[in-house]
Amino acid sequence: MALTPVEAVACCLPLNREPLSQEAAERIVPMLKALADPVRLRLLSLVASHEGGEACVCDLNDAFELSQPTISHHLKVLHGAGLLEREKRGVWVYYRSSPSAMSSLAALISDTTT
Amino acid sequence: MALTPVEAVACCLPLNREPLSQEAAERIVPMLKALADPVRLRLLSLVASHEGGEACVCDLNDAFELSQPTISHHLKVLHGAGLLEREKRGVWVYYRSSPSAMSSLAALISDTTT
DNA sequence: CATAGCCATCGACACCTGTCAATATCGACG
DNA sequence: CGTCGATATTGACAGGTGTCGATGGCTATG
């Protein structure tokens, strides 16, 4: 136990290789839930496509017509799922995308029959 | 408009190439929402890993300790998201996985910086 | 036509989730 | 130390979602 979501995904075979166990599914789902919201998907894309793969919260707030607590909440969900890393520098907080998390997820979903 | 979820995903650049627009995000999210449930993730894995990439509903019902309407509901969600195709053969209904949908999603998520 | 079996739909309920306003925390700077 | 600005947390609320029992539609078979 105490596996991070990313670790839970990284050790799984692709979906079409063998039936996923209930335990594995429940460990993986938090990452997919984190992605399954339009605001969070855009936040992740904003950070991942930003210069250096990181972005300041202040910039992210300005990109949406949503309250600051709402953006903070979504960033927390993405961070909790292991999709974003967090670093505080002075007064500002920077979020950085996690390529390993993304590629693990992609490997889980990707087709392996070809 | 009237794009299927799969078409909406297939024409998108990877998340880390450029910020996702709100419209694109909202079109993609239904597929991710469909995946973001442990029962549906296992259902998809069961079908995708099954011989021939298809499985009968009767087999899927037996794999879970859930009511038949609940499984039917989850299959409908996966079908609506374009992740499963549906075919009725006589009394039985078969669901088949959609490799193109899966690989489109994987391409969206996968890292392209390496 | 009657029955039986497979699957879908409906209606109801408890629970989860996205959002906001208000407030707290924390670091920088006079 | 007091203030200000950047983020996070809390509490509350509306709407969404997973589950079930009951029921309906369809198809094969007597």
C-alpha cells in the first residue's frame, strides 16, 4: 500500500493485455478522475506546454474566468494524482508537469496489438 | 459540430504541445470521464483483453458483484464515449473495444519531448 | 400465442464534485 | 511589527453520478 498513483500505473500492463484487477483499477482511477475535468485538462495542458514545463499559479489564475480558490482546488487535485509537481519559490508557487506520469498513463491506454 | 468524442480527440495535438482550448477540452473530457471509474476501467480491460477484442454482456455481468442494470449503464457510458462498439447477435449483445479510440487518447497524453 | 431469457430503460436515493465567498496562512518589505 | 499580496483552506450549496429494484422490449423456442 501507500503507492502513489503514478507508481500504481507504472507497474500495470496495458488494458488489452490482461483483465485489470479491482485493486489495480481503484489505484489507477484517481489519475483518470483528475484528468476528467475540462478545467483540469486545460490546466495540465497549460503547464505542460509552457516554457520549461512549469508555470506560476498567478498565470494560471488569469487564464480562466474562475475564482482563485477554484483554480487552487483543481491544482491540488492534479498534484494529488501525481500529474503535477509543486514548488514554492519565494511568494510564488510553480507547478511542473510530470512526464513520467503522463507516459505511464499513455502506456496503460495505448494499444499493443499492432 | 456533432463530432464523436473519438474524432474530437483524434485531431488534437498532445497536451504538452500547445494549450488546449476550452472547446477542445470539453469535447475530450467525456472519454476521460468514461474511463475514470473503476468498474468501467475493468469492463474496458475485460473486453479489450478478451479473445477477439470482444465479449458478451452475459460474461461481463458475471465478472462483477453488481446488478445487471448497473453493468448495462456502465457499458452504455463506454459506448457513448466511443470506447466500446456494440453489436447485437441474436439474443446476445457483444461489445468490442475500439483500438483507434484508445490510441488517439494515448497520443493525446503521451509525452512528445523525448 | 405464451413463455422464458437477455439486455435496456426508468425512477429513486445516497454520495460525490465543482464552484464560490469568506477566511487563514505565509513570506516579503517597509 | 504591520501591512500587503500570493495561495491555500473551510463551509456551504447546486448539480452530477453510481447503484439498485422494478419494469419494458426483443428474440428464440415450444
